[in-house]
Amino acid sequence: MAYHSYTLGEKMGAFPFGLTFYAYYLKMTIPVGTALLLVQGVSEFLKSLYAVWRGRWL
């Protein structure tokens, strides 16, 4: 959905001073946030495996 908005160049309504705001920035926050949380989860999992194997935390 965010990619579709990006390809169409979708914009949000009128803002003061004639500014335009692109809607795909808002639509990309959830997928990007989810990806970052997944990366953090993988990192924590790998650190836990290291702690189990070596017997100490990083």
C-alpha cells in the first residue's frame, strides 16, 4: 500500500503556507518500524544464544 502511494505520488490535503505532505511517508512508518523491531529481536536472540553457549552475557 505504501509502495502504491509512492508510485502514484499521493499527497495529503492543503497545509498552511502552501506546504505539501506526501502520504507515503506516513504509510511507511509502520513497515519500517516493524522491520527495525524484527532486527532488534534477532539481535537479542543471537545475544541470548551466545550467553547460553559461552556462559556469559555480552
